[in-house]
Amino acid sequence: MPDFNAIIIGGSYAGLSAAMALGRSRRRVLLLDTGRPCNRQTPHSHNFLTQDGATPAALRAQALAQTLQYPTVELRAEEAVTATAVAGCFEVGTATGASYTAPKLLLATGVIDLLPALPGFAECWGISVLHCPYCHGYEVGDQRLGVIGNGDMGFEFVRLIHNWSPRLTLFTDGPATLNPAQQQALVRHGIAVVETPLAGIAHTQGQLRAMQLADGTAHPLDAVFARVPFEQAGTLARQLGCAFTEMGHVQVDDMQRTGVPGLFAAGDATTPFRAVSAAVAAGGKAGAIMNMELIAEKFQ
Ligand SMILES: Cc1cc2nc3c(=O)[nH]c(=O)nc-3n(C[C@H](O)[C@H](O)[C@H](O)COP(=O)(O)OP(=O)(O)OC[C@H]3O[C@@H](n4cnc5c(N)ncnc54)[C@H](O)[C@@H]3O)c2cc1C
């Protein structure tokens, strides 16, 4: 007999939402979570209906309280380090040496943002170095904004951010690789381009004051937008034989199923559309489909 009906690895927005759907379906659920959601440094989370402006800590506390009121849902603060699929059952091993089994498994482990070594960047991440204008653009509207980027991607990003403020500078961190049409469009819209390599970000407790350049000058700013690469949080999806998209997300179908029978994935691990609302929606869907599969397997 497996220990649980379902194991969920990652107890943040996607994982807790799946746990709620499964708990309300009277399933025995184990949530394993190391408690490090990717938005933990941001002071306020935005653009999630009914919770606009809540702190990530408050969101998490409320989500945990509501999920754990279902008596068949159990949370353990353990890191899952191994996972295998044997004969219709998953076995998950944790860093404490424990192991748990269940016929359904959800990976809701999120991603790790790979922040550049630029001094000040990590300290300002989520506070005044921002990745997403839908999450944090409104709060810096009409302020002095920077965008770090170059080439086609940098141009697309600065064009997007222009919607929030016309006081905008594109930092290409070296010679610009913009084509002539892009350069002319930036001039037309009054967007300055700074090619001098970046040296650091001057800030006070994460609140940006200026972009420091390698020539010793400083460019006063209120916030900067930057896109950073990411990697999957851990190797569990790889251990289980999941397929990945070209961008590096775990490949899932419309029902959050991976190609491995019984194995689901949801949240940032599966999509470039990073938002609390999207993670909650995907987790809820995964929970319901996991429950449907459990019913189908018993009710012949
Ligand atoms: C700086 C920043 C600010 C953001 N601001 C906003 C915002 O204002 N509004 C908005 O809608 N979205 C925002 N987002 C996006 C949003 O935070 C993510 O889309 C959302 O957190 C994804 O939820 P998730 O459950 O997939 O992953 P996460 O929230 O990242 O959670 C993953 C969880 O899995 C756990 N975990 C990972 N591996 C293991 C393991 N092996 N064993 C056990 N546990 C594990 C982690 O500790 C973590 O608790 C922001 C993102 C960032 C980076």
C-alpha cells in the first residue's frame, strides 16, 4: 500500500493549490516544501485578484492555513532529493533520509533565477530590480526607469516598459546590437541608450539610487527592469525522465500531465508566464486531474 494518494513536491502557490483540490477530494496528500518561493524578496505581490498588494509572507500564511485545515493534507519541511517510478507508484526520498510512496506525484518546484554577479543586483532583486511590469510596473509608473538588455530582446523589453514610463534608458552593457530601425524608434520615443559596461547598482536596502558605469559615472534611477536566465529547481524532473521545452520548462499537456504516467507538473517549472494567478490555476487543475485519475483507476 502506498503511504499517500498523492505527493506534492513544492508547497508554494502551485503546490498548495493542488493540495487544496486534493484535500477537498478527501485524498491523503503529502506536501514536501523547503519554503523558498522565488518571490520571497519582493515587498508586495501584485496582480492577483483579492490579494493585490499582499506581502508574499501573508499570501503564504493564508494559503497554508486554508490548505492545512483539510485533515488529510500533511506538510513536511523536507527537501525531496530523489524520485523514482516503479510499478505504478512513485517513491520520493528526502534529504533527511525518509522515503514516501504514492501513485500520483506533482512537481511544483518552481525555478531558480540565475542572477548576474553585478554588485547590488541580488540585493535589489524584486524590490527595485524588477522582472515583470505586470507585477511591479504600476508602482514605478512615470519614474526614472532603466532596462538592461540588448539586441532584439532588449528592444522588445524596452518597448514594453515604455508603456509604464517615458523616462526610460536602455543599458546595453557593451556595444549596442540594435538594428538601425530599432535605434531610430528609440530616438523617436526619447529613449536613451547607454552602451558603457555596467559596474554595479547603488542602492539603499535594495532601493536603487543609480546605475554605476565602468567609466566611473553614475546614472540616477528609481528602478530597473531586467530578465535573467533560470534553471529548474533541482533534478527531480530529469530523474523521472520528463521531457523539456526548448526554453527549459518541464513539458506538460493542457491537463498538467507530463509524459510519465501519474506524474504531473505545474507552476513556474512549466511555463514562462510567471504569475501567482497562473501558478494557482495550474496547481488547482493538476489536483483535480490527479483526483480524476485516482477515481478512474479504482472505479472500473
Ligand atoms: C522577484 C519576483 C517577484 C514576483 N512578483 C510577482 C507579483 O507581484 N505578482 C505575481 O503574480 N507574480 C510575481 N512573481 C511570480 C510568482 O512569484 C511565481 O510565478 C510563483 O511564485 C510561482 O509559483 P510556484 O509554486 O510555481 O513556484 P515557487 O513560488 O517558486 O515555489 C516553489 C516551492 O518549491 C519548493 N521546492 C523546490 N524544490 C524543492 C524540493 N526538491 N523539495 C521540497 N521543496 C522544494 C521551494 O522551496 C518553494 O517553496 C514574482 C517572481 C519573482 C521572482
